[in-house]
Amino acid sequence: MTKLGDKSKKRSKTNSMSNAMLADIKKRKAIAKEAKSSQNDEVPFTTINHDVRRRFGLSLNEYSIADSIYHLSHANEHHLCYSSKEYLGEFIGVSKQTVHTIINTLVKLKLVERYGNYLTTTLKWNQAYTKKKKGKKSVRN
């Protein structure tokens, strides 16, 4: 009889945790859906700050992706870019795989961070982007 009671308690505890996890997932999805629907998913142009681009050793495409992520993520209160790799690639004229490779490079350089399927620029990028620092030293080796 004790074993049945123990199993029942374990199931109840597991169900409680599962319910809490499901509620948390639903809450996160609702926030993401709300933010995504309110985001203007378009960056009309990219102005290239070559000092910043050179400082981080970025190609034009890498800079354009980082700039797009910056603007798209700062267009909503959650500071996340919800755009797909396909969209970013179409926007600057490269393939989804190239965008994937570029994002990996930007993450390694600590210019972009991943939050699940979403992206945001880091403080390192934001500071360099918003402050026009001088110097052409490359941080990529």
C-alpha cells in the first residue's frame, strides 16, 4: 500500500512540475508572439561605419547582418530580433546558410547573443555602434 501511495505522490509531483513548466513555456511564447507582432520587420538601409567594421575585422556582409540585428532588436521592448535567417539573407542578398555562418562568427566575436531562436546585439556591439570610437585595430585574429 505504501508503494502505491508513493507512486501516486511522485506522479502528482511530476504533474505539478510539468504543469508549471508548460505554463512558463506558454508565457514565454505569448511574450515572443506579442513582441514579434509589434516589431517592424524591415530595415530600410544599412549605413556602414567602416571604423567599427574594421575594428572588429568584419566583412561588409557580416557588418550588414550585425547592423540589421541591432536595428530589428531595438525596435521592440524585449530587444530581440525575431527575423528569420531567410529574411536576413534575402534582405542583404545572401543565402540562409551564409547568414547562419555569419551569425556564428558574430557570436564568437561576442557581438551577437542567442536567446533561443532569437538574437540581440551585445553591449560590445552597442557601445561601438553608438560611440564613434577612433582606431582601426582589428580584434579578429
